Amino acid sequence: MSAELGRGYSFGGQWGNLNPSDAGLPAGLTYSSSNSSVAPIDSSGWFTILSPGTVVLTAVNPREPNVHYTITVQAKNEVPWDYQLDGITLSVGQSRYHGFSSYSLYTSFTIASTVWSSSNPSVVTVGDQEPTSCQLTANAPGTATISGVVTLRVDSQDGVLTFTDNVSFQVTVSAS
């Protein structure tokens, strides 16, 4: 199965999705993970994707130790979110806030912070910084790319997890 960073899943639920003709899993299984740094699994069969990679999750029935149920999980190296961020045009001397609108974040995800920078501070400088916006001041005619390193936070059963992603937009500064 393919899984997303920061998301939690139920072994039994995923087993049912992958094996729809199966009658279900027996009660009292013991769970293990081949790589707990990618996806640890607890005694109830709940697992959370902590980092990209491949992990094999196994459930064993203590009454039938030779019967194993396995799920291979491919954890993608991407955070499950998206955003809208358009370029802007400013005039020399103009200052304004500009930022992005995020969407497709799971309810457990929040945008913790963004560190903004300008590729050409002589044209546009970055002032006050907020998680989804920054203050821009147009200094001279030209163009600059404003980049942001976004820190996303998720509260999971395994504690607070953080992930980073990058956003950018172009600013064009006109003389008047």
C-alpha cells in the first residue's frame, strides 16, 4: 500500500482494503514493524508514517504462530498538502503582505512556520514573516523570487511530528 507522511492507519482497516474478499482478521493479534523509524505499530494495530521508506507490518495470531498477515507499506516522501500562491507586481517603494492559501491538509496538520527569503534583496526585501505570508518591500525595478521553507506540524499517537516543504513565487517590481 502507498501511505502519506504523518498519517495514521489501522492494520485491520488496511488489510480489509487490500483483501476485500477476506472475512477479516482474528482478534488478539500481535503486531510488529520491520522498520519502526518509518512506521511503528502499536498493540492495537495502529501505525503512523514517520518517514519515507518501505516497511513490512506483520500481525501474528498467538494461537496460530505459523499464520502471519503482512502488509508492505511504501511511505512517500511528500507531505499531503497543497497550496495556492501567485506571483505579484509591485511599484518601487510599495510594501505589502503576500502569501499562500493552504488546502488539502488533514485536520491533524497545521502550518507551524515559514522562513521567507528573497533571491534579490536589492529589488525586493522580506520584512515581517508569518506562517502563510510575509511583508514585501519593493526597492528597485526588476524581479525576485521569494522562497519559503514551510514547517508543517502533525499531532499523532507517536507525538508531534514535523515536516518541511518549499514554496516560492515571483515578484516583479516596476518603476512606478
